[in-house]
Amino acid sequence: MWYFSQRPPVAPNLTLLQNALDQTGGDQLRPAQAWRELLRTRLSALDMDLIGKDVAPFLERAQDVALLTRANLIQLL
């Protein structure tokens, strides 16, 4: 969320991302330029409650875990 909320937005290193996708993609070729769609697809499969519990100890304000929702992340994309 922090990266997505920065202005100007932080752009991903597409070359590095493409190399990682090529190494871990198996039989599926995935273009790095489609990173937003890949992330949306991955977000749809995640247990957001579990993620909130996982990151809660690292947040400065405990109430910020309520901001970590699928809808908020997709909106930032």
C-alpha cells in the first residue's frame, strides 16, 4: 500500500520483474507489462484476514490494519 500511495507513484522495475517471472513462471509466459492484472488476479485468491494478522505487528498504528482490504489494494492499482 505504501508504494502505491506515493506521489509520484513508484514504478516497478519491469526488466527485473520480467526476469523473475521468466524464472518462476514454469510453462506460463507472463509479460511484466501486465503486472497490475497479475496482481489483481493474485489478490483475488488471498485471505485478507490472514494477511492482516501477518502484517499487524509491523504497523505503527494497529488500526491501520483495517485499511488493508482487497478493495483498497485494487483501487490503488
